Amino acid sequence: MAQAVSPPRRHLDAVPSPRGGDASYTAPPAPRLVDSPVFVLSSVRSGSTLLRVLLNSHSRIRAPHEMHLRTLHVHLSREFTADAMRELQLDKDELEHLLWDRVLHLELTRSGKDVIVDKTPPNTLIWPRLHRCWPNARYILLLRHPGAVIASLTDRRTDPDREAIEAEVLDYSEKLEAARQSLDAHVVTYEDLTAEPERVTRSLCDYLGVAWESGMLDYGTKDHGTFRPQLGDWSSTIRSGRIQPARPADGTAALPPRLAELARAWGYPVGAPPRR
């Protein structure tokens, strides 16, 4: 089984953090209702829905469907609105952060639980902003062999474009590696999660500061909401209610050089490089 390699840490300032809004003023962070949310960072097609339902089966952990916080935006509709917000020590980014925080807090309150996990894969692409919004956030990095991710995306799409799929997987993988190098995150692999679910979920519970519960492994008996497109995996595999073995990567399939490099850094075997 693949074992993720623990990387050296580097300072967070080394990671670029794109900003929106008025560049002439940066609002200070306001207090958060949810101080330490948990974010699962992963590529698409990496088993994040399985991880979500296992965590959501815990009596103290709320892991709802993909929330897509990054697509919730605030529109300052008048010329003077930015000035008015600035007088309140707010800018567009911080207003959006307050909205995101309120959504998490509302969902957590409704659930009656005390730990919230957001597993939206595209969060991986904006993790520096999540870190800016919640300095005390915790992160679970869910890795999967890039070759298996490519194969899964290829099978899922009606008219797959191999080059575009490889570029998409590389984008996610680069962001994951930057997070792996920079954050004090808990790293798991999809392959280990499916092969040794008790061991992996026990380690996750230790990281989150909750006692492990055997019911986590029987997720099919719990209510996890609707499985449908844009909210997570909706395949027959996840609907089965059972943890099923991960589809292995094709050991003979070559990866583009950078993806192969990242796969090796994560402890995965990689085939020969493609011929030029």
C-alpha cells in the first residue's frame, strides 16, 4: 500500500495567495463563529465522498455534501459601498469570509454536532485563501495515485480529452503538493482508506480530537443526504453503503513527467516515462 512521504515544512508566505477586491485596502480578519473547521483537500475522483460519509457517520462530526463556498460571492453594487465597508473595517474578501463562516456555523448548529468538515475538491485550488480566512483550520490531505485519477475521469466523461484530463489532474496535484509542503495537515491515501478503513479512520479521529466509533465504517445505515452530481460522487459504488476496494492504477501506463514526479513524492509506484 502507498505510504505518503512526510515532506519538509516551508513557510506559508512562500505560497502565492491571489486576492480580489480593492487592492488599496486589506481588511483585518473579523472573529469567526467557527474557529477551526476541517477541510479535505483532494483531487476530483479521489474518494472524497467516501471519506465524507465515513466522517459524517461519527456522532460528533458533520460532513455535509460539497458546499462550494468559493463560489459564494459578495457584490458591492454601488460606487460608495466599498467606502462604507471600509469604515467598518471590511472589504469584499472579508465580507465573503464572513458569509462562508456563517454558512458553516449554520450547518454545524443545525446538525447538533461540534466538528464540521467540508470536502469540496475545488477548495484545493484555493487553499491559501481558506487558510487566510481560518488561520486555525485543520486539513486532511486525501491522495490517490494520479494514474488512477486520470483513469477514473476518463471513464466518467462522455468524450474524454486525455490531454485536458492530464492538465486538470496536474493542476490539482500541484496545489495538493503545495499544501502538503506548507500546512500541518493529516495525510491519508484513498488506497489505504479502502484497504484499512479502521486504521485510517482511527488516525483521523485522533487528529480531530474525537474518540473513534465503529459505526463510522457502516456508513450505509446513516443519512448522508442526496447523492447527485455537483454535490459529490453519485455512483453505484458510493450508493452501495459499503467500503469497496480502490481501483488500482495501471502500472504499465506512463504519466507525464511532472505527474510522475509528484506520484513518486507521494509514495506511489510509477511506470516508465513516455517516449519522446
